Amino acid sequence: MRATYTSIDALARGIFMATAGKARLLSPGELDRAWDPTHDDRISDREVRDRLAAALMADGVRRASALMAAVRGRVDLDTCKDLV
């Protein structure tokens, strides 16, 4: 697997939580289901992977497919798959 150079600030925008000296990635079930990648000016492979998993679990294939179409060209979907 290759490094994706994801910064802490990029993660903290929606898939990462740090409070009281403890940090963790949010689980797919904790992510905002209303996320729209067309309004997010900075997305990472890791974020897309987590949000695709959340959409698939919560809303099914149609929502996950719509997100994939929206992020195509902005992230490497093969890398997202490799992060699993």
C-alpha cells in the first residue's frame, strides 16, 4: 500500500475526532450521511473509502454508486479499494 499523505486537519473535517487527549477515526456508522463531495474542496482516499462504506451500509448500492461518480477524478478509487 502506498502512503496517501493525509493530514490530521483533513481527517478532522469529518472522519476523525480528537478530544481530551484521545484521538480516533470515526466508524462508518458515525459519519454524516448528508456528506456531498461536490461541496468538499479537500477529500482524501481514506475519507472516500470510509464514506463509501457508510453509504453502502446505510443506504445501499445506489447511494454508494452516486458517491463514487461524484468523486471520480478527484481520488484514486483503486487506492480506496486497497485501503479496505
